[in-house]
Amino acid sequence: GLILEPSYYYYKSNALNEYNIKGTVNIQAIFVSVGVRYYIHLSPESKLHINPNVVYQFSLNSLVNTVDPDPKNCLRFAAGAGYTFRDKYTLEVKYFLKADILSNYIFYYSGFQHGSLIFRYAIL
């Protein structure tokens, strides 16, 4: 199957740089994930799936200290695996690889990475 999965992401934290200077991180973004999902049927009612994804991150009014009022948009990769029961209930784990959202600055590196635990329920 093909995947088109938009999602909203919000992250807020305090951080220290290598010189022990305190900073703040406030990231808001929309992720648009596109990929291919491969199903492995275990029985007529259950199946596993794996999916590699290409993710485009659109930054929304984010703030990393006062360095960048809006960290840049970026392209990154993700991979997911999950289990579906009766085509109604799905549980998936997705891992997003590192992205340097501050690469337009020479002296800064973000190494931003994260994972997701996703539960889906099909209405139809």
C-alpha cells in the first residue's frame, strides 16, 4: 500500500550547549510522510506491516533559543513497523532519523530525532 500521512508535532524543552549556556527549544512542525507499506499476513484477521518513509518537515513559528526564529524546513527519513487486527485496530512504532534543522548556521548543530507510537482505529 501507499502512505500519505500528515501529522502535527510540538516539542518544548530547555537545553545546555557545550559551554553550559542555557537555551530554549520550542519546535512546532507539520510532517508530511510519504512511503510504501508492505503487509505480511499472519492469518485472515491479523497482519504485520513495515514501511520506509520520506518525510518533509514544514517548520511553524519554531524557536531555538534566539538563534533562528524559524528553523528551516527539511527532508528526512523514517521507518515504521506495526500490527493490524481485523482491519480495524493498528498499533505502529515509527522512528525518524536525525535531521539538522539549524544547518543554515555554521556553528550550530541540532541532531533532532524522535520516535512515535501510533494507534489507529478504522471507522469504516
